[in-house]
Amino acid sequence: MKDKLLRACTLLLVFVLAGCSGPEQTVTPYQSTATIHDFMYWALEPAADVIWDSAGVIVTEEGETDLRPTTQEGWDHVRNSATLVAEAGNLLMMPGYRADELDWIEYSQGLVRTGLQAREAALAKDADALFDAGGAIYNVCRACHNKYAMSGESGESGESGESGEVSSSE
Ligand code: HEC
């Protein structure tokens, strides 16, 4: 009797498992949580700012300020933000954020690539490489905005955004 019950249970389990791995296509329940504008403003730009604010030199009347991190925490902060920039590229390819299958995908992949470049630089504590990566990220932002954002100027608004462009690491 006990044996029969066990067999029945096993059979039931097999059916349940078979049902789970059935041939129906499962849809990943992606859910974008913001408009593109707010995602840019609240997530991507703050992450990119950390990188731009940590690379290059600011020249004022008082002299030069090297922006490179001076502590392990500082480099870790850049590493973390670079990871967010890279993953933002993946998020932008998600249904919900993705605008089309054309250049949008290419620019999003550009964020992944240049974000990883910045992370490598942060892990290596290489200020020159970080400066180059910051410039490469900036070019990706610009390229996508030129094509897809209303005004070609968006994304360069913050004062800090320019540090990657106007100053030199040399
Ligand atoms: C794959 C395309 C794409 C990439 C890459 C991209 N953006 Fe955007 N961004 C957009 C679009 C499209 C808008 C316009 C959204 C809207 O207003 O509806 C926008 C808007 C913005 C805005 C708001 C603009 C404003 O002035 O109101 C900011 C800030 C911004 N982006 C920052 C960035 C930064 C920083 C990067 C690079 C690290 C970046 N974006 C990369 C597509 C992109």
C-alpha cells in the first residue's frame, strides 16, 4: 500500500516536472522601470559622472588639481560605477528601453565595451587609461544622442561632464 502511494507520487512528480520543462516558449518578464529620460538622468549619468570626475586634470588660477582617485575606496567607487555604465548598455537593449534594432543596439554595446574599459582601468589604478575610457564613454553618449535624442546636446549638461573633454591627463 505504502509502496503504491510512493509510486503514484513519483509518477505525479514526473508529470509536474515534464509540465515545467514543456515546449512552450517562456518569456523573460523584463520590466523597464523608468522612462528613457529618467533612466539617463537618475542612473546612467550619475554613474558616468563618477568616472568623469575621477579622470583628468582641472586647471584653475590656483593651479592644477589631478582628479585621479588617491585611495582604494576612490578606485573602488570608480570600479563600481564603471560596472553600472557597462550594465546600462545591456539594460538599454532590453525591450521597453530599446528604440530599434539598428544603431541603438550598436551604441548600447558601445556602453558595455567602454564601461568595461573604464573598469579595467580602475582595477589597474591606471589614471591615463581611465581618462581614455572616460572619453570613449562620452563619445558613445554623444553618438546616441545625436541620433536618438531630441536635442543633440543632451547628456553633456552637467558641469562635470566636460572634464573628460576639456582637460588633459598629461
Ligand atoms: C542607446 C542610446 C543612448 C545612449 C548610449 C545614451 N543615451 Fe542618454 N539619452 C538617450 C535618449 C533617446 C534620450 C532622450 C530621452 C527623452 O528625453 O525622452 C537621452 C537623454 C539623456 C539625458 C537627459 C537629457 C536632458 O538634457 O534632459 C541625459 C542626462 C543623458 N541622456 C545622459 C547620458 C549619458 C551620460 C550617456 C553616456 C554615459 C548617455 N546618455 C548615453 C539615448 C542614449
